[in-house]
Amino acid sequence: MRPRSVMDALRLPPMRFLRSWWPWRSLLYLTSGGALGAAAGSVLLVLLLAGAALTLVVIGLAGFLAAALSGIVVARVERRRLRLVDDVRLTDPHRRPDRPGLRRWLTTRLSEPATWRELGYTMLMVTALCWLDGMVVALWAWVVAALVGGPFYIDDGTPLALTLAGAVFGVVLGIVLLYPLTAWAAARAAITQAVLGPRMESSPELTEVARSRARLVDAFEVERRRIERDLHDGAQQRLLALSMQLGLARLELAPGTPGAQPVARAHELAKEALTELRELIRGVHPKILSDRGLHAALLEVADRAPLPVDVDVALPERLPGAVEACAYFVVVEALANVAKHSSATRARVAASVSGEWLRVQVRDDGRGGADPARGTGLSGLADRVAAAGGTVALASPAGGPTVVHVELPCGS
């Protein structure tokens, strides 16, 4: 699968990574970052000095406003520049003014948290990040140039063979140093995404979407419980009564009579249907989860698993129903993947509460190599957790072990 960011590229095999464009894109990203920071710092310094020298006049106020709004321009360039090392496009967090005109535009921009966050990022970039970018690139270039260019400038009697060996070593070292250079580019990109990425508070539309999603999740969980209750108290009870009546009729018929075999077959089919219905009810919403909570439900899941499963659950009290249901189905899906794909001999389920977060971990000793892109199990698990406002982390190196770590908000 093609890597979509420089962080993904760092996980590639060494030869594939070095043959890709990602190291050189990282080098261009850091070089342009140093240049952008130097240019932004110069312009910002001029604007601040102009504002300080002419504080009492309109030009001075304009200088300070321009300095405050300069982060918008820098952030826009940074979002475009980020495409060098990440295919994800950051959206502009600024909203359109409700009325036209420069004054309204200024009022809107100065009242947005994103504007001041972008100014803070610009100050951080000017004072620290651009210098670090420049130092990383300059150090890499100096090491490579000093060693590779040795045969051309060293004339103090050093044997030519030694300087040529140093040049070859310089080429190899320059290639190896592309790894830390690319890692710094990935860290820089992560900082940029963390600061300049969209925030929920900066977009009322996103806030309303999040609230709507929460309402849908709650409504879906209520509907699941209703279906489970109707199946358990309605269809299951009628099917159980039918199975009992067929069993009584089977006892009344002597073996070998014409009706004995069809009634016996109907009795077996009714029992099979009852078993399947119970499994269906458990899949919709297990009754033990509603009655006794997550700990008991996970113990039951471990007992039904086709391999030994250790359960380590430390929950001080019952959690919200939606959180318990999400954690339960995450464990069920993860253990199903273990049984189907991992060739594991043992698994472990751990759950605990830390602060306002429920942490659930499923670990197995299988062969590893789990990839969400190769199937819908892990991606569906991630979608379920995301709908509940949580996060999923997967570690599955070749040879194992595989660890699925889930965090769900469980505070009030």
C-alpha cells in the first residue's frame, strides 16, 4: 500500500524507503521551512518595529494589526507546504464573515481563536522551529559535503585512497542520515497538524455534527436494547414454548408410529432455531451486559472463545450503557479476529478506568501482521470506537504479538 505521509514512509523497508521520494520531499520541506521562517521573522520584525515607532498614529495601529494577522498568511502557506510530507489536506478553520467589508473581516478574524493560534504558531516557527529546520538540513549537508568533497580540498599529504574512502563513507552516511532527517520532518508535520488543524470550537458546524453523532449513537443503543428485549421476551419465549410442546408431543407418540419421526424432526429444528435466536440476541445486546455489567459480560465472552483468554478487569463501578456496549463489542470483534486470523494459542483482555477514560486492551500471542486495509473487521472496530468519541491504537509486527488498545470517554 502506498504510504500517505512521511510517517507511513518511515515504516517501509529500508531499500523501498530510500528509493522513494519521501526523503527528498522531507529535505525540501525542512529547507523551505527554514526559508519561510526567516522571511516571516523579517517581515514580522519590520511590522513590530514600525508599530512601536509609530504607536500614536494610524500607521502604527495598522502595523500592529498586520503583525497580529500575519499568522493567517503563514498558516496558509504552511498548510500548502504540509502536502510535501502528508497527503492529508488541512482545511482552513476560518469562517466567512456574515457581512462584506474590511472592518467586518477584521472583526471576524480578530475574534477567532484560530487567528491567535496561527499567530502563536508563527512566533514559535520564527523563534525556534525554522532554526531547527535549518540546523538539521545544514548539519546533513555539511557532513556529506565535508566527507564527499575531501579528495578535492584535502592537500596535507593524506593519501588519496584514504580521502576516497572517506568520500564513499560520506555517501553512505548521507543516505543513513536521511532517516533522522525524515523523522524530524515527520515531527515537524505533526506539530503543524496539531496546531493548525481544525478545532471543534473553531467551527460551530463541526460541533453540531459531533453532537448529532452522539445523539445518533445514543438512539442506536436504545434501539438495540429495544430489539434485544422484544426478541428475548417475545420471539424467544414463544419459540421456547413451541419447543416444549413439541417435546411433550414427541413423548406421547410411540416410536415407529407415522407421526413420530416428523414430530421429532420438528422438535430438533425448534431447538436449533432457539439456539440461533439466543446467539442473535447476544449479538444484538447481551442480557448479561445490561444486568451485571461489563466485567461479567467479558468473562462470558472469554468462556465462549475458542482459545484460552485471560481477563483482567478493574472497574470501580458501572459505566454508561453506551460505553459498556462499545467496549464489549470491541472485545468480541477483536477476539473473533484473533480466532480467525492470528493462529494464537492464548489471548488476554484487560480493562481499567483512568480518570474519565476507559482503557481496553486485547493482546494475543499470534503471528501478527494485522492490517486494517486487508479486511473490514479492524476498520469496523475503529469506526465503532470513533462514533463513541474514542481512539484505537494497533500494534501488530510480523511475528507478533498483536495488541489492540482502545480508549473510550466514560465521564459524565
